[in-house]
Amino acid sequence: MKLNNKYFGIVIVIILLIILFINNTNVSIIQIYPKNNSVITERQPTFEWIGKANKLIIDNNEELVSPVFENVKGNSYQIKDKLNFTTYYWKLIGNTNSSVSQFKMESIVALELKNQTTLYNITNVGNTDLDVEVVEEYPSIWKITGNLILRLNETKQFDVKNKTIFVGKQR
């Protein structure tokens, strides 16, 4: 029996579609970000992977005994809640499961100080709220003039007559 070119092309396309379907249902999931054993500072990271997944599992316990499940589509997902500063474990569930990867969430304590003549703008440019002490220096006397809480990316302004030191603590 001889197939004409029209039917031969259709048979080839059907075979390729079957092969693609079989391969896509059994593709393993490869985690891209956060990398295994990495340290990150984004409080709401975007998880990235290759392969088909429908659930993202995150836990601060290696055995995943109290996990948070997120329904996912595509190849990335940004979590809605801010993560605490600790070690996390994550995996993806789909037709196949990924391995369990871990990452550590670390804080960044950082203040940006801009001099505006006798005024200073101080901005929290880290990734955690800060309890900031404002200290003024007089000849041979240090005086604490107050505390304030700086939220993420918040700016406050101070009237400064003498040299001022800002000391930030993680909240």
C-alpha cells in the first residue's frame, strides 16, 4: 500500500503530537530560583522552575510537616505573604514532583541619610522595619533625642542642629 504525500504528512504530525504529549506528562520539574542552599533577601520572592507544576509547597521544616500550599500555573509564582528570617524548604508538585530545595532568608539593615541643609531625610532601604535612635552630640555630652520606627522604604525628616548619629536595630 502506498501513502500519498498528503496522508504521509498527516501521519507524521499525529505521531509527533503523541510523542510530545507523552513527554510532557512525564517531564521532571527543575527548580531555578531560589537556588538550593542559597541566601536571599527578598521578603516575597518569585519562585521559578522549568516543567509543569500545579502546587508550590513552602515550609520552614525540612520534613515539610507544616507546609503552605500555593496553587501555581506557568513557570513562576510570587508569594503573597512576607517570609520571616529563617531557613525554608520548597518543592513543586505536578505530574512528577521536584526534589526539596532549601534557601535562607536573611535581613538587610540599611539606612539612607540625605542632608538637606539643617534637615536630614532618613530612609529605611533594608528589608525589615527598624527601631532607630536619634542621638545628638554636644560638647562632651551625648543625648538621645528620641526613637522612631521606620517601616520598609519609609522616610522621616529631622531638624539637626548638631552632629547626629542614627543607630538602627532590626524590629
